[in-house]
Amino acid sequence: MNKYENIINLQHYELKNHKRMSMESRAAQFSPFAALTGYSESVKETSRLTKEKIILSEDMKSKLNMKLQIIEEHIKELPEINILYFIEDKKKSGGEYKEYTGKVRRIDKIEKKIVFVDKTIISLFDIVNIKADFIKEEI
């Protein structure tokens, strides 16, 4: 005779004050835990790629300045332009390039920024290229 034979078929004892734990809750107790908090975020951050900022040549700078002058001549019409600009990464060196299309409200020469109708602001120092229907591509 097995030593547990007399209790093996008895109904499981249930406490009156505590409900029986679900299988999912029981399994969660034994699931692996993150021994190194923040490690997975750190690995993800390290693997994230950034790009270096393009240093504009004097020729590219003068072309951008000419485009900005043309935009300023059309400023009363709220011209729509497309800008390629650089956003510096806050956590590591480099950053990313973004494209933005919008209607220009004003070009602030003192603060060196473009202000758009939707209140988006882009620094003139971060702009790599400007495109618009009324600007010739040769410029």
C-alpha cells in the first residue's frame, strides 16, 4: 500500500477567507524576473542608430540663403514649403533627419528660425534643404 493512498482521492481543502489562485496567477509567481532593471532599455538604446549632422559647404549655405530670400518675398501669401532638417538626439551623439511640409508664417532673422502657421518652429541652423513649387531646383 502506497503511503498517500488514503488521501489521494480526497477533495482539495479550500480556505473560507481566500479564493483558490488561478493557474495564470500561479504561473506568474514562477516566471523569470528582470534581475537587472533597465538592462533591456539600455540595450535597446545602444542599438538605436543615429546619423551625423551634415556640415554644409559655403555653396550649399548660399543656396539656402537664396531660397530663404525667395520665401521671404512670398511671405504674405503664406507659402507652402518642404524642409529637410536635422534633429539632434538628446541621449547620444548624432541625430536624425526629418522632413516637414507647412505654410510659412514668418522668418525670424534675429532668432534664426522659421515659424509656420501651425506654430511649428525650425532653426535655420538645422535646415539641410528647402523645396517649394515657386523655387527653381537649380538654386
